[in-house]
Amino acid sequence: MVSYASGLPLALEVLGSYLFGRNIVEWKSAFDKLQQIPHEKIQEKLRISFDALDDDNMKDILLDIACFFIGMDRDYVITILNGCGFFAEIGISVLMSRCLLRISKNNKLMMHDLLRDMGREIIREKYPNEPEKRNRLWF
């Protein structure tokens, strides 16, 4: 569970209260579930940052990065996103200033795993049982 939370104190607190008093079989089951569907209380808290983004353009950039571009070269991603009509330079800059995205030493786009999961959950929740209707697929 600690590796799932990636050291995020809020996530550890929420998961700790969720798993308190449960046996090891329930912990394993909860972990398997979290791999598919993130814990909703953690997602609620993280979603505040997403909802606070100024415009839909930045939200779309964040969702595209969460679904497709983590670990890819920043300049390459900017070229693709600009080709889709986004203003990627300012969008990525704003996401970085809000700590939703970071750039590695070798110019790769990076995001906390729980933020990535939040972005993917935003897409999944629109059509939870009909993935063919979603506007992004990442498997």
C-alpha cells in the first residue's frame, strides 16, 4: 500500500483508515481493486486540483498526458499537442506550476502515479462499462 501511495501522506492516511482492522486477505483484495479502480476519497481530494484548472484546454492536456504521454520527451509531446490545437507550452507550464506535472532531468514528462490514476479515472467514470465510448483508451 505504501508503494501504491508513492509516499503521498494524504493517500496513506485515507488508505490506513480504509484498511484499519481488516485481515491480510482483505488487504490483498483491496490492493487488487485499487489497481483497477482508485480509492474514491483519494481521488476526491486530488480532483480539487484538476477542477481548479482555468480552462478545458489545460484539463485536456493533463488528461492526454495521464493517458498517453508519461515518460515521453517534452518537446515531442508539445509538437503532438500543438498539432491537436492545444497551446501546449503554456498548458504544460501551468500544470508544472500547480505541481500536477514535472519534467525529469532528461526532458521527460513525469506525473505522480496517483495523479495519473485520477486522470484515467476521470475518463473511465464517464462510461465505466462501455470503454468503446470513451474519448481516450490507454491499455
